Amino acid sequence: MKKILDIIKTEYLILDGASGTYLQENGLKTGMCPEQFVIDNPVVLQTLQQRYIDAGSKVLYTFSFGGNRKKLENFGLQGHVLQINKRLAEISVAGAEGRAFVAGDVGPTGVFIRPLGEYAFDQVVDIYKEQISALAEGGADLIVIETMIDLNETRAAIIAAKEVCDLPVFATMTFDESGRSLTGSSPEAAAVAMQAAGADAVGLNCSTGPAEMHETVRRMKRVLDVPLVVKPNAGMPKLIGGETVFGMDADSFCTQMQTLIELGADVVGGCCGTNPEYIQKLSGTIKGKQAKAADKIDENISVLASNAEIKAIEPDGKLFVIGERINPTGKKALKEELKAGDISLALAYANEQRDAGADILDINVGVPGIDEGELMEALVSELGARMRLPLCIDSSYPDVVERALRIYPGRALINSISDEKGKLDALLPVMKKYGAMAILLPIGEDGIPDTAEERIAVIQKIYDKAASYGLKKTDFLVDGLAFAVSSAPDAASVAFKVLDWCRNNGFKTVLGVSNASFGLPQRQWINAAYLSAAMQNGLNSAIINPNDTLLMNTAYASAAVLGRDKDFARYIETVTGFESTDRKGKVTESLFDAVLYGKDSLNIVKEEIKKMSPESIINKSVIPALNQVGDWFAEKKFFLPQLLASAKSAKSVFDFIEPYLEKDETAGKKHTMVIATVKGDIHDIGKNLVALMLKNHGFNVVDLGKDVDCDTIIQAVNTYQAKLAGLSALMTTTAKEMEKSVAALKSAVPDVKIMVGGAVVTQAFADEIGADGYSKDAAEAVKVAQKLTE
């Protein structure tokens, strides 16, 4: 590890380029298991890898991208994961001949983690552990996790690698031209979360050419403390005559890579469409040069991240509001729901607080008599997938905190760490392992110190121990401890002295503001005055109810007066829109909104069916909501988690209403569609999502699965008298099979309409092969299918 990471400190580390096309030219056929082909023909890969070394590559990727259990299952090889991956690593080690490092290559499993899919987080971790342990045993020098589309699956792979070996771990995700991953992660959120999970270098690969990566690279570099990896394609792929063509030659690629290096890339190579010529030109250009410093967020800023966005807490910036409402203390309805294992009200509180201006959500499910860890996991899983705000994990039990941090697709805040007996030893290792931040309570073994000086001494003691784990001041929010001013006249001044000391010594701060007014009438006025005074003493964040308009307005006004709101922008934006706060804060009872935002819709539809026909429910609520989701997905306002949550909500409506539709003579006949991933292609996530969306829009979908030959598709179209067929292909190698299937369908069933899609398919290619429609994603597929069946 030290050797590889030390090289990056002094010079650029050059990776290899693509290998798939070369192997296809040398015997790899459609439908073969690529990993097994290399095992049977090792010299083919080793010849290419030696050319990459000669071209300047210092790292070779093993040909194990699809070597996990789920991918090998498509070839009946799921029981041979250990043997296959160990052998693939040995082949590359032998081919490297000691002249280059060997990276054990790990790719996506093809499944989604709950709640987006059916797999538990640790099930996916175990899948990766099996593969990675074999690659390490085979002699890999590092592990590279690449071409990932989902941040939480990426984290699962990183955590798996860290738990089974001590090799360096590089992790790279894919982002589209808009700068988002498939599941909606921003470059900053992905970078922060991957780094927090323990990756030694992070970045991006595939999807686009280097020109489209400029902004993404700049944004990732700003939040990273570890090296940045960039491995682009040779431009954007185009299908011409059934062949995939990458239009960027080696010279153009090298020129664009220079820009990425100037923006901060430390580790560089090539993905699809590149070959040894590209690496040779790249190596010749940057050989011996040291990585340049790039724009980076101020080191005094603390950064939290959700699956989608980051929240950067600046020393003199706006007050960060930690929403306190998801806590059963004093909330009878929430307590009863949590006891019953129901998280619906907690999710509603999350939405309310987000709409009211919260920046972070505190999550506490501590109710006697429940499995707190199980319930915390369920809530964090749901909020992690759909909530753009970071979470604060609030529990008295370290094991509950760890369970939540393990599955959270971001960088969370722990509430809290203190010097009480056993707490530091239990929580500091967990904090370090999952890269979390924490609220630091200045409470010692003897209890709560009375004076500011005593509290400061506890802060220093806790931080000294935290520093031994490699933690920094920016990893903490220090709680000044707000106590009731009615019972202790100096309570406020003591807390404010702690805040002021923290401000002058590099720590950020937090207070539970409402504690200050305990025992007094009209508590809101005390809280507001206390908050304003605390902000004057440097308070950075507060645990409050964001639905408290007085407190929120006080926070905005105080920030403006103290110069913490540039040009009064946030104050003006917020206070001019407060007339809609009451409406925004309410939990909707509308079926339209339930489907739109992916909420529980079953109870609502049970009431709706008493008042209107099933067809009216579908046409007036469900379909309009799904159409809105589709529009927002296209506009990048919604992302895959929201799309799936909405589809799940709609499905529960359709499942409930199905018996009523059968009895309803006015209900229209469904259009039948046969859908399949074409022969030789084993990818089906996109196809499955299209099928789900079409079912929710009233289509009778016959899903034939993946790797389906054209004769089977034709037979199904005839058997089910389908008027529409949908074909999917993700790999460039199966584009010709799609063309063949379209031609066969047109010949055998002239009346059937054919729509196509997939990562490598474009509108131009669809037109060229004679398809009747093309969609770039699941939301657009619905509109295309509706148009073709009008």
C-alpha cells in the first residue's frame, strides 16, 4: 500500500486502457463468459497487458470485472467465484512480470440494495468479500472498484475490501453528462461518501469521454483528501452500422486528458475505446510530472453528505439546522407507530423538516421494548435512498449507531460522543471506520462540568484521543451544553464561553437550543434570544424544530446581521416565502402526492375506492403522478431512487385495485407488450425498470428476461398477441443481435411495433435498424409505448 500511494505523491500514476474489444478480436464470442475465456486463453490477455506496460502503464486491471457471484450466475459459474478470480489475478501477475502493479478489478453486481432492490446491504458486502478475497489471494497489489452506478453498492464493495484484505482500494463511479450517477448522486456526494467508507483513491470512469468529465473532476477534487482517479472513454460512443465507434483519436484524447490533469486528476488511464496507443501518448506527455494542487474546499470546512448532495459547514457561514422532530420523546403518536414497527410518520416528519429548511435530520427511534437496531436500519435505509439531506444518527447504543452508519449511503453525523465510561472506546473506532462526523459532548467520567474551563479540558482530552485515530477537528461539532437559564443564571454565559473558545481553536459547534427555556412561560422568546446570542458567540449549528417559524427567522436574521449571509441572499429568499410555510409543512392526504413522492398509498386508495371508480382513481391520480415523476426524472429533479419509490407506491395501488378493475366493465383493455434483453446480453436492470414503469401505466407486460434469442421473442409475441415488443441491449457486442431481432420480428410479425433502448443504443441506431421507437430511459419509455399504441 505504502509504495503505490507514495508514487502518487510524487508523480502521476498511469493505468491501462480497454481490453474487451481486443479480446473480441482474438476469439471472445457473444454469449461466452469473458472471465472463463481469459482463463482458457491467458496468453491473449497477457499479450495485451505487456503492450500496455511498454506503453507506460504502471497498473494493469485483472479481467475480473464480472467475476462476482451474481454475474457469474448467468453462466452457471456462481459456485466457482474463488477459483475464477484467483486464477485471473495469477494470469495478470504473471503477465506483468514484475513491471507493473496488478489491480483486482471489481464491477457492479447488477442488483440494487434495499429499498431500491431486494438485497440487504450485507448480502452485497458478502458477494464482494468472496470475489475480493480471491483476487487478493491470487496476488493482486490493489483492488479497483469501477464503473459503479449506485453509491451504496460502491460503499458495500469498499467496506468488503477493507474487511478482507489490507490492499489499497481505488473506487470509481460513472456519471452522465449532467454530472449525476444513475441513482442521483452528485460528484461531491459520491466523492465524500467513498472517501469516508475508506477508499484510498476515488474518482470516475467510463460513461463519457474526457471532455464531458471536466466539471465532474473539478467538483470531486474540491472535497477530496485522497488522490483522484480518472479513466474516461475515447469520446462518446456512437453506433454506426451496428458497430460501436469512439470518435476520439489518441492525440485528441491526450489533449483532453491534459485538461483533466490540470483540474486535479492524480491517477489516469483509459476506458472503452482506448488501446495501448492512447496510453503511450498519455504517458509520454505527463511522464515525470508531479500532480498540481487544485481548488479544494477550505480545510476548516466540515462536510457531510447524503446519497445526493453535500452540506458544507463553514466557520462563519449560515447556521446549520439539525431537525429534531424524529425523536419519540414527548411524541405519543410517533412512539406508538415506532412500537408497531411503522416508520410512516417518521418519514412524514423528515419531509416536513426538509421543506421547512432543515439542513440535517436527527434520527432517534429509542422506544422501550423494540429492536432499536432493526428499526433504525429500516428508517435509515428508506431515508438514505430518498432524502437529499444528511442524517444524524442518534442512539445511546454504539451497536445501533454502527448498524446505521454501515448502510447509510453518505457521510453521517453521530449524536453523540463523550468521555463517559466506555463511550469513546466504543464509538471512535466506528467513527473512523465509516468516516462519520460526531457531536462531541464535553461530559467526563465524573459527569457534566459546571465551568467553561472544565468543559474545555474535557474537549481537549476527547480530541487528543480522537486524533490518535487520525480524526481531525473538522470531524466534530462541539456541543456547548445548553441548560435551563431559569435554574442556573450563568448557564448561558458558560455555554457561550465554550462556543467562543471553540471558534478560536478550530472547532465547530452545536447546541440543543430549546433546553435553555425549560421551566419558563412563552418559551419561544427565550429560545429565540438564546439562539441569537449563541450565534454572536460563533454557534455553527443548532438542534431545533425547523417548523418553529420564530426560531428559523431569528437564525436567518441573525446570520444576516452578523455578516454570515452574503448579500442577505438567504434571508431575503426565505422570509419572502414564509406565507407558504404552513401549507408546505402539512402531511398530504392526496393519492396523487403519495404516488408522486413514493409514500404509502394503500390506506389512501382504500378510502378513495369508496368514493370513485377504479378507472377514475387511475386516470385522475396515479397516471398524472407517474407522468409528473417522468417529467421530473427527465429534468433531473428526480433520480432513480425517487423513480423507484414512486413506482412502488403506484404498484401497491394497482395491486389493490386489480380485482375492482376486473369487475368494472368500463375499464379499458390493456395493451400487451413483450420485453426482453437480447441474446448474449445479461444486463437487465434498465429493462426491469422499464417493465415496472409500463405495468404501472396499465400495460400488460410479458417479461422474457435476459439473454433471449429472437425466436423466443417471436413466439411470445404470437402467443400473447402482443402489439408491442421492447428490446434492450447494454453491451456494444450485442447491438448486432438487436438488429437481427428487429429484422426477424418485422418479417415474422409485421404488425408488431418495436421499441428499443439500452446504454449503447441511440436514436440514430434505432432508426438505422428499423425500430419504431427509441427511449433513453424508463420514464421516456412509457411515453414512447403510449404513442406506439395510440
